[in-house]
Amino acid sequence: MMRIGIDTGGTFTDFTVLDGKTWRVHKVPSDPDSPARAILHGLRELGIDLQQAFHLVHGTTVATNAVLERKGARCAYITNRGFADILSLGRQARSELYNLTPFLEEPPVPADLCLETGGRLTFDGEELESLTEADLDELCRKIEALKPEAVAINLLFSFLDDRHERRIEEALPEGLFVSRSSEVLPEIREYERGMATWLNSYVGPRVGRYIDELHQSLPKARLDTMQSHGATLPGQLAARHAVRLLLSGPAGGLAAALQIGRQAGCERILSLDMGGTSTDVALIDGDIRMTYKGKIGGWPISVPMADMHTIGAGGGSLAYRDSGHLLRVGPRSAGSRPGPACYARGGTEPTVTDANVVLGWLPAQTRLAGDLPPDVEAAKSAVGRLAQELELDSYETAQGIVHLVNENMAQALRVVSVRQGHNPKDFVLMAFGGAGGLHLCELADALSMTQAMVPVHAGIFSALGLLLAPQGRELSQTVPGRLRDMDETEIGRRFDTLAERIHEETEGGVSQTWQQTRDLDLRYEGQSEVLRLPWVSIARTEADFHAHHRECYGYTLDMPVELVNLRLNLKDPTPPPTLPPWTVQEPADPFDHVAVYGLDDPVPVYSRAELAIGQTVKGPAIILEDTATIRVSLNWRVEVDAYGNIRLQREP
């Protein structure tokens, strides 16, 4: 069956098609009003019959945009009496600690949509307050009066016993999108659990409509969706688990970086995914790092997701003069409508892409947005107007724009490396996304890195990753208690119960051959933070915890080790499809030379498709491909490996 990977970004929608052993790539502008419309438009341009059977794996920004733009469903929040303000109070952590007049954020859920009821449990699962029929009747009356589109149910300690949440769900009127905390995130910490449950209901209806639109337009297609932790989920479960899709697209890029890196012999990677709207950076050290403390739009997301850092810096990021008459870049973006000025689609404000056009790094032979030649005069006009405001010339302004966006990205790379105790010199900087290759060398220089890579199909890399990522699910369950007091057989039984739940949800779609990874969240008794370790046995895992605690914090404690959560990860072990080896054998000469600001001699321009295996190119140089452009700076040397990846080495 034909397989198609589609990454819907803020600016572009990228396509990778695997038909037998033939790979094709494509790119179209995104449609913020209807992401599905851009997908269908791109499929038609690829000549694909929408009525035929094929396997479509997509990364979507529908859930992410609903959160960032605060355009989710009208959602009621149900909790126990006395706890209606949990989501508004949060952890009382102030984003501006010393600001005496901070901006007052709107609460996630308006007070009139926060409902209280009975059914309260104690910390050990005993019933403290019953859930009566009168409680249920009152809830239903309030729900009918409020007319929400969705409901989130989060009762205290429901992860120990979910019967009260289930009774509420069964009593609610039909037609509502309902999320239970005991299903979405059955873990301790009622605030984080409540946020995950509310977000699932907040974005679930919108995700559901999007998936339904795709199903109706592609009736015979099998639809899978990328989850935030780098594994795909069957399409029919996407809305039900919408909170797990918030990093759907960027996770595809990390999946591709992991697989392509392994193929190329690179196990330690700093990834840079620079698109039109934002840049995502992450560290891969043998595998994708996971986090359970992510944030989207300032709200905590405690479901598993790839540990990455995102900033508002992309090719479409707008440059402007602030109130202090200083140059700023981002986070606002020109998006796909109208896009940068050089797209000649009505954009008039200068962007990072316009700055690169003015400097000469995006020459006339470049194709932007799939097939557009850059409008050099429009770019110069946009940058020129900003230059007048700053009392600089156009070239100085363009250079300043590029310098600022590079510094923003370098700082983001330091967050995931230096601040985590890693030396960037020990890693390969892998750049992808449509704009990543333009900034790669300067970022590597800023971090004193000597090795870099632009992988094959870099401009549509996240879409490629969707076809390389495995199917998988991860579930968790809080099981509190001292580890030594636990029964190993009972721990195994609880893991089996989690596996059975996954089988039920997927209606048998998970094979018994799928690989299981069983982990425990552990801490010293009295601590709040946990360390995640593989489950082996009580004695072995406890010893591993002490050793890992010393490695992370420099000490151990003579205290009991407490079990907090069980975590089960299931993944399809089927090997991903392999990319074909590079076939070009004859070295290519540059097909043109162009003037670049700041350099005395014209810079050679190469076609990436014509570079041969083992061919070397010394910078400065420009390498063009259909979906991306690579800038090779002075003192950098390029070599093409056996799979077509561009390997860069800094020369002494």
C-alpha cells in the first residue's frame, strides 16, 4: 500500500510519498482556516486519487493552534466540592517573580463553567463523600443550562478508583465530548491531571472534526496521527487522546533525525528544525529524550512528549523596530498568508527570509514555497523601509536580522545542551526544515561545534519522519507505596492490565509481538520529584535508583524508596522503511556564481541533486534543492555521504 507522510506546519504543509520503493516529496502553503483543505490540495497536485486506498500518517497542528490561539471548545470542568479553583490557582508559580503588577492571565476555565459535586475519595482510596443520585441530577441540570460542547471530569484520587468518574460520564447528556482524568492521566497531582483532562476536552472536538473531514474526503485511506512522544496513533483514537497530539508535527522531525542519524552513524545529535513560523531544538543521545513536564501556551502538559524547546524564530519571523528604537525579530510571523515580502503575495513587512534574499544567500534560482522564485525587489523594499526607521542601510539591517535570529536559536540550543550538562562539541548539529540549512554553519560556530549535517530531504524532514516512526502507545498508572513493601507479582499484573487497556482501545490493533518497555517513577520518601528507571525486580531497581540518584544529584539518602507511577510503552518493532542509497557518481560543478554581501568574490551555487557520493565542496558556497537551501560558510567543508546527506566539517 502507498504510504504518505504529511506534516501540517504554520506556514507550509509538507508531503513525503513512498510508493513501492519510489520516494517523492512535495510542499504547499498551509491553510490556517482549514488544514484538511491544504492536505487535499497537495494530494491532488501529487496526482493521487483521493478515492483509492493508501496509508496516511500525519502530524497536525490543529490541537496546538487551538491551545495557543485559545480557540478550543466551550468546556465544563467537574471536580469535588471545594476544589473548583484548582485550575485557576495552579501551582501559584509566578512567571515574573519580581513584577509587583504582573499581567493577570485569564483562568483556563471560567468560574461559571467549574462545577462541584460529591464522590470524594481519601488518599488511600476510601470513600469520604458519596456521589448521590441528587448530585448527578444537579450536575445534569447545570450542564444543560450551560450548554458546553465538552466536559472534563477530575475527581480527587480517581486514579485509585474511577467508579465515581464513570458514573458521572454515564449520567451526562448524550452528544458531549467527555474526558475522565482516570483515563487521560491516572496519576497523582490533581492540578496537572486536571489540566491534561481539561485540555483533552478543550481541543478534542476540534481534532475530531478535522479527522472526520479527512475521513470523509479520503474514505478508503488508513489514517494514523503522530503523538507528541514520537510514535503514531490510529486515527480513530486521535480525538479521544487529543492532548497527546500537542507536539505532533515536531515529533516527526525527531523521529527522522533518530533514524537518519543511526543510518549515518550519528548517535549524538543536536537537532534544529527551522520552519516558517518557529524553530524546534532537541538533544538526541542514542534515543529521543522524553519529558513529562512540557508546557504549551504556558500551561503544563504532563503526558509524555519529546523533550524539545520551541521559540518563535522561523523564516517568516517578522523584523521590526521596538519602542526603544531597537531591532527585534519574532515571534510574530508572516505565516503562509501573505508570507514574506519576497513571496510577492502581498506581504510588506520584512522577515528573516527577506533578509537572506537581500544578502544574496537566497539567489534568483531558489524556489520558495515549493515553486516561487524570490522577488528580490520586494524583499529589498521591505527591508529598506525598516532600515530607514533604524537609520541604517539595507544590508546592515538584513545582516542584523539574521544575526538576531541566529542568537535566539543559539540560545535555544544552549537550553537543551549546556544547561542540561552536555557539551555541544560532543554532538553533531543536524539542521532541517525549509530554513535550517541557511543558518547551520553560523549556529555551529556560535556553539564551538565542528560537525554538522543537513540530512536528505531536509526541507520536508518532519513529513519524512512520519513514515519512519513506529506505531506505539504509552500509558501510566499511579501505584503509591514503598517499593520494598510491594509485591513483584502484583506489579507485573498491573503492567499487564495497562497492556490489556491498550489492546481494548485499539480493538486488537496492537500485536502481541509489540515490544514492551516497563518503567517505574521512583523517589525517596518525602521528595516531590521522581526519577524514571526500568523495572527489573524490587532489589535491582532500588539499587539502580540509588546509583542514578547519585549520578544526577551527587548524593544518596538513607531513606525508603517510594514507588509513584508505573509506565508502560508499547511499540511496533517492524523496521522502518529504508531510504535508497545516493546514486550520483560524477562530481558536479557549480551551475552559477552569485554576489553575496560581505564577500569579495562571487559564491558558487550547486544543485544538491547533482552532488556525487564523496564529493567535497569548500565554503563559501550555496547548495540548492527543491525544498531547502544550504549556506556553507567560510572555513566549512561539505562532503556527501552514501545516502545523500550533506556532512559538514569545520576546518581549522
